Amino acid sequence: MNKQLYFYWSRKALRPISGLIFFLIVSCQVAFAQSSIRGKVTDAKGESLIGVSVKVKGSGQGTVTDATGSYQLSGLSPATTLEFSFVGFVSKELLVGSQTAINVTLAESASDLDEVIVTGVFDKRSRMESSVAISVLSAKLLQLQAPLSAADLLKNVPGVFVNSSTGEIRNTVSSRGVNVGGNDVSNGYYYVSMQEDGLPVTNATYGNFGPDYFLRPDLTLGKLEAVRGGTASILGNNAPGGIFNYVSKVGGQTMETQARVKYGLEGNGKNPYYRADMNVGGPLSKDKTLTFNVGGFFRQNDGARYAGYPMNNGGQLKANVVKQLKNGSLKLYGKYLNDHNTFFEQLPTVDFNNPHLAPGVEQTNSVLIPPVTADYTINQTGERSTYNSRDKIHSKDLSIGLNFDHSFGKGWTLDNKIRYAYKTSYWNTTSIPYPFAIDNVTFYGINTLAGKLGTYSFRDLATGTELANVTQGINIVNGAPAGLKFTVNSSNLPGAQIQKNSLLFNPLIVFDNRVKETIEQLTLTKRLSHMSFTGGLYYAYSSVKRLNPSGIGNMFGQMLNPRPQPTAIVYTDMTGKVYQVTNPDGITGGSGKSVATNLFDLSLNQLAGFFGHNWEVTDKLNFDWGIRFERIRVSGTNQIASATTSTDGGTDKNPLTLYDNMGGAITATVPYDKTVKTISYSGGLNYKFSDQLAVYARYSQGRKAPDLGLYLNAQSSVTADYLNPIAQSTQQYEVGFKAKKDRFSLFVTPFYSLLGNVPQQALGQESADVTSTYTTPVLYNKFETKGVEIEGNYSLTKEWSVRAVATFQKSTAVDFNTWVLNGNGRADDQIQSYSGNETDFSPRQILRISPTYTSDKLYGSIDWTYIGRRAGNVADVFYLPGFDQTNLNVGYNVSRKFQLQANVNNVFNQNGIMGWSAPGGFPASLNTQGFTKAQLEANPNAVYFSLSLPPRSYFLTATYTF
């Protein structure tokens, strides 16, 4: 943060803080008593517990245990009751009476309803006492599984739909059906906040740049807290759908080192996986008030569908140092991530009723571009860059943060979190690999070949063997020219069973994203005898620079198994001149050519103030409410480049090599400066019938301002004119039933959510000239979801337990209108209504049942998941069928320090469909919402494309604790 920005922020921030402090001081009174008490808190093994909350029940007075587990409180009466609570342990209440010393032993919690939670609540409290739907996933639960992404872990949370079939990145997470606008994997976290240690992983989210590029679970992960709806609207940043907080481990009182190595075989046992994790933590000072924790991982794997180079390679290093103060703590932490990832794409599929891969296609096939490089120049700057498919999506994250919390006494506590990060994500990959017909004018138009009459020879790049031959000529109708005509003279292209006379389209895609951001959240709490007030500020500043070269080139692969092979294209004109359409690597570009590159430079300033009030009306009834004011300002400039045709033969000065004969230059500048202001609020009641039974009810009204993608898409004066950011609205009602007894706990939450102001627009053409475009007026749609979430744990015996989560829901497009553009021009545009139809990508049922066995030596679990059927699009043309998946986890404690664990994911090799694209190849496959019942009935055997579960994988893990 530069000095000017810092001083500006300081002045702005201090005003509301000062006002808040003044308000709380003049509003609150604290009573004092006359006696004192001291003691020590330990676990069942007699080891001291640091940081245990010791609170005077019904009062704001309290403290935390020091480095020796000791505490001291004064001003107490004999009738005072002390509450002892600590994460992972059962809370305990004790009457002071005539005692002057109380030593306490806390037992480990068998039910996460007893856990103290910190995410999505105004003050720390157990789930039993809160009116928020929160799930807590412990490190023990997480380490038993073999997740392949951060999103994978959220499959253990009710109400959450996770599509992690793309791989480690570009996943989709939605909560309670609030997913419209986030179905596309390029915007997979649209309504939720993915957090790391209480702050968003990144505040600058937009298409193909999001939190899971920079979030990796490893051995440093301590637990995961997941909030659905509710106070996420108040305590989350522009994220009414939920908050998912990945909490890192901190050092303990004794030095401990854990090393873990994992070897796997993915792709049904075909492709290797290698990974190593380590975590070290312990005290740094004799009094153990200063501790540290450091760890990370490195892995390389070929993936379930091997593309000819590793699917993922890289790792991260995380570290923190914590100083326990007399009345608080100070935590300094940092992270460095350097990772390369790509993602799975869709495979040819048949049968809409019972989807399965097309003949000759296997689950382990890849459609990604083979290893290839292509150098190019950015516009006319002379600056050189290189596309390298082996580099994939190269993401880096260098961040440093500071967390400070302090209790001032008399009920006052302060918590401040701040982090600075520099994140980069450089794309060298492909997308939309659909079949592309070589006898279609679109194929020639996209390669600037339309109108170049003559013959086109398609050859195998490696052997030179001709695979197809097409003539482009003039179509004559009644003696007059009527457009272009394409005649297939011969064709022996592989993949004819998928789409005749077609090659696999693989455009070379580059996004160079560079984001510098500062995020800070400050909260101040005042506790009284029966209530607390919390005020806070959230501030984020993100500087975003993005380069997007378009037209580097395309590769056209032969639809072969297990992965496509490149094709060379040679053009012979009517005079017999021979032109090379593709370069020696089979790309319609590269070889140093100038490439039209869009340059984006924008900043995001986000400032929010929130206030919460918690009132213990009686010992059984608790009421809380909160409100959040948010201001999001986005300003910047988009420099848009256009392609130009070279007149001197391009980079190599040879007009017969068409692949380098195009250039690029900035031709338009689109400035903008927009501000969106939102207000969100939420209120809830929690009633405890007893320590074993409670119920809550909550209403929340949240707002979601558009992500930065809205501004990046303003690439002409036409689209800039329609740049009118409007916040979407979410209303959520929920009721929670919570029960626990001995070895049993149950959380049942019926809910209702209503999502409004969801924009729908289309881009049309005034004429056949592709540059004469227009944007339709915005249509705003509304969606509702009704459902119930269930989360339960039951310990049958000392060794056997069962954990189950379930979601039953129905999502409906209450108001849904979309544009049907028909022919060129606005005159025949129509609005098509699908109001009342079922929303797409919202499963009716999501179930996960995990029976677990744990003994001194042997442990294991079976994770059985079921995803119910989902509408393919809002037109409800067809439904993606439900499917189940089974994962097996088995471990053995060879000794107290050494464990071996085996995992098998997708044991029965299910081919469950998670996403799809329409029939017809490129570009028809891109329009899933435009796929109609008439099209399906006309060709029920059409080949379409689907993204399925990764095939079966095996992992063996060895862990050693020093």
C-alpha cells in the first residue's frame, strides 16, 4: 500500500472507529465485585492448555489461560459461574462458591456441536449456542480422506454443491441453490467467500481468476469452518451464499514434526502421483508464550487424463509465529505458493437419458493440447512473450499478514487482521476443445480464410499423410453467387463417429493476471452482563493488471485416443500458389507474429462497516442481529486491440506463410468509474431447551455486487454504454434444530432462499459484418430454492461411528426470461420465458454417509456420496441423471509415530456427469441454454459433451511424527 493510500485509509478508518468506541463507552456499564480466583486448565493427559477462554457467565468479564495454562480473575462473588471453553474440547461450567482456586480438566469433544466457532458469528460461541448454520471439519476428519482440491473438502458440508471434476482448480461451489451466475467454472465461487485464517483468499474475483488458484489444503490445515447463508451476509465480503474458512495450525507447547509422503495412481491406475507434506511446530521461548508453525507441500501428478505433460506440479510454504500476550495474542504469518495446474475438459458423450462416453472414447482420454510452444509479440510494442502448454496455468501467491487480538478488560476486546498479497496467474492453456467441421464457413472465418478460394489439404503433422481435402468455392444459385460453398473431396479424419469431417478445436489461450491487494478487517466488541456489541470495518484495495492476447493461434487436433495429435493445413489458391496455414508446430500463429493484445488496468476499493448486537435475553433465549453497509468502487481503463493484416509477409516477410501474417494494435480505449453501494442485514433467535436440545430461526437479506468480470467485458463503446452494475439480492429464511446426547448429535436446517436481480443479456449482430454488434437490453431474473439440510454424528461403539450430511432441495426459476436473437438485426429479437421451470445445476438431493472405524491400530472409513438429478438447462430440455460415488479410506498405526494409509477414490469407477455442452461442435456447443426440446427430438442420438467424475484412483500415504 503506498503512503498516500495508507494515510487516506487511516483518516477514513479512524472516523467510524472513533464513533463506534464513543457509542459503546457511553452505552455500557460494568459492575464490579470483591473477590478473586485463580487456577490451571489441562487436558486429559495433564498437559496445559494455552488460550482457553475463561468467562464469567452472564457477564462480559473474562480472560484466557497463559503459557502455563493458568488464569486469574478478580471481582467475583460466590454465586459466580465460570465458563471454560476451548476449540476441540467440551465446554465446562463451574460455580465459584467459597473456592479461591479452581483447576479444570477439559475433555476432547466427541461432537462438533460443542466446538467453539469463530467464523460467521459476532463473538466466539459453540454451535449449540449460535443461530447460524455452521459445520466444523477437524484435521482428523480431513486427513483421513484424499481430497484433490480445496473445494473437495466441502463435500462434507450439508447444503453445499461442489463440482471438483475439473481438477485442483476452476471448481464450482454453491450453497442452498444460490448458484445462478456461478455455474460456469470460470466464475465458480460467485456467491461465496473462500477464506484463509479469517480473510478472503482474494478479493479480486473475475472470470478465470478466483480463490482456488491460490488455496491448497496441506498438512498445515488445522480445521475448516463452513457457514451457509445467515450471517455470511454481514461478516463475509460481498458473499451472501456462505463463508468457508480454512484455519491453519499454530505451534503447540511441545515441538512436533510431521512428515507425510503420498504415492498414487490416477486414471484407473495408469498415471503416477507424487506428493510430500511436512509440518513443524512448537515453542520458541522458555515460557512457551512464543510459538511457531511452518509447513507445506510439493507434488507432481500426470492427472486422471494424461495430456502428455504433468497435470499439476508445484507446491507451497506456509509459516506463522504466535506470541501469547497476557490479554491476547499476536500472529505474524506468510505464504509462498508456486504452482502449475491445468484442468480436465469435456469428452464426447451419447444418450441423453443414460449418458455414457461415445464409442471409442474412454474416461482416461485427454482432449487438451499436446506439448507445444509459440512465441509472439504483444501488439506493436516489440515486447516478446511465449506460449508454452507445459507451463499450464502458472499461479504464484506471495502474502504476509498480521493478526492481533487483545482484551482491554471490562468487556472490551479488539481483533484486527491485515494481509498484503501479490498474486499472479499466467495462463498457457486451451479451452472449449469441441469438434470443428472443416466444411463450415465458421471454420474458415475464424482462421481468416473465408473468401480465400481454392483447395485445403489437412495432413498429419508428424507423417505428412493427407487426412482430408476440401475445396472452397462460390455457391451459385439460379446463376447468381450466393455465398461460399465447401466441397469435401476426400476425408479420412479420425473421430467420424463423433462428428464427421471435423477436427478438435484447441485455441491457444493466454491470460496474464497480476493482482496486488491489501485486505484488513477490524472488529471491536464490548461485552455486558447479558449482551455484547460488535462493530467492525472491512477494507480491501486491489490493483489489477491483465493482458489478454487474442489470436495467438489455434491448433486443430485429430480426434484420436488417448489424446489428440496436431494437424498441418496447406492452402492452394486458384492460381496454384501454395500457402502454409499452420506453422511447423501445427499452429495457425506463433513464429514471432504480432498479436492483438487487450490491456486492462483497474482498481477495486471496497469499504464495509458492520455492526452486530448479541443479547442473552434469558439463560435459554439468545437474540442477535447485524447489519452491513458496503461500498464497492471500480475504476479503470480497458485498452482494446484489433487484428490487422500484414502487407509485407509478416514476421518472416514471406506472404506464403499465413500463420504470421496478422498483427495487432490498440484501437479503442474504454474508461469507467462505477460505484455500487449495498446494505445487508440478518437477525436470529436461538433457544436452548437444555444443554442437549436447541432450536434457532433466522432471516437474512444479503446483497451481491458484480465481480470484476463485468468491467473487463466492457470492450467497446457499445458495451461500455450498458455498464450499469446492479447488486443482486438474496433473501434467506432458515430454522435450525440441534440435538446431542452422549454419542449422538444432529443438526437439521429447513431453508428457503430467493435470489433476484440476476442479469441476462445477449450480444447480437446488425448485419453479416461481425463488427456490427449490439447489446440487448438487460433482463433481470429471479430464482428460489426450498430445502432442508441435515448433519448428524452417531458413535455406535467406542470404535464405530457414522457421520452423515444430506441436502434435499428444489430450485425454481420464478422469473426467467432470455433473448432469442433469430436473424441479424434487432427487429426480429424475441424474449423467451422459462418462468416456473427448474433451475439448472441444482441437484435435488446431495447425500454423504461416512461410517468410520477407529481402534488403537486400525482405522478407516467409507465415504458414499449421492448427487441427485439436475436440469440440464433452464428450458428443462433433459435432466442429468443422479449418480453415486464411493471412496475407501483405510489406515494402520504401525507405531505411535508411524502410520500407513490407503485411499481409493471412486472405487466402482462411476462415470457421473457433472457438466455438459450442447451437440454440434464449435460454436453450437457453447450455447447450452439455447439447446431446445425440438433439437433434442430431431436428433436424440446426437453426440454432445460432458464432464464426468475422475476415474478410479489409488493412493498410499506414509506419515511419521517426530
